[in-house]
Amino acid sequence: KLVTFDWPTYLSKSKDSSEFDLIQFGWTGDNGDPDNFLNVLLGCAAVEAGGNRGRWCDPEFEKLVSEARQVADVKKRTDLYKKAQLVFKDKAPWVSLAHSKVFRAMTANVQGYKIDPFGGDVFTEVTLK
């Protein structure tokens, strides 16, 4: 049975896993760091903090993201996050359905516009030719 609530009610009710068999959520990372997705939505501490709506806590996954969070070397950090994603894929605590692509339509005389990864429009480098 599909049930719809206003957003504040949905946020509140979705924290209680006994309320539903299934919920649907979206996420937009606000800083581009893998930790902002993997730890915030899937980390063990995020179960109590409320971001981990699946209430999934896996020791292997947790070890990998915890170590990656503390590593400055980009190659090693990337490797750890890739391994964590394999654990996520194997255990499948939830299903990733889609990833959005953002487009902007503009005339050919607009120069220097770049799509902002955080969802805003930055015009400081834009010129009209």
C-alpha cells in the first residue's frame, strides 16, 4: 500500500523502521567528498544520527569508510572507498535507483558558464560575447 505524507511528517516517520516495509529517499551531496554519501547515509553512527534510514551497520563497511576518512593520500583513499562500495553492493541494504544529470540551456553568446556541482548558479566567470 502506497502512503504519502507531507515532508516533515515523512522525515519523522521514516526514522522508525517499524512504520514501513519500504521508503524512498533522494540525496544530493553538498561537498563532493565520498564520505558525504557513504558515511552519512550508510555509516553505523548515522543509524542513531538519523541519516542512515536503512539502519544498516556492517563492520567491514564501517572499517573501510572509517579508515578512508582518516587518509590524506587520494589513491589510497579512493581504493578504500571503492572497497566499501563493493561491500555495499554485495550486502545491498538499499537500492540505488538513479543519478541525475543537470543541464542548462543558453544561447551561444554565453561564455564561461560552468554547472555548479552544489546546485547553484555562479556567474562570476560568465561573459556575453
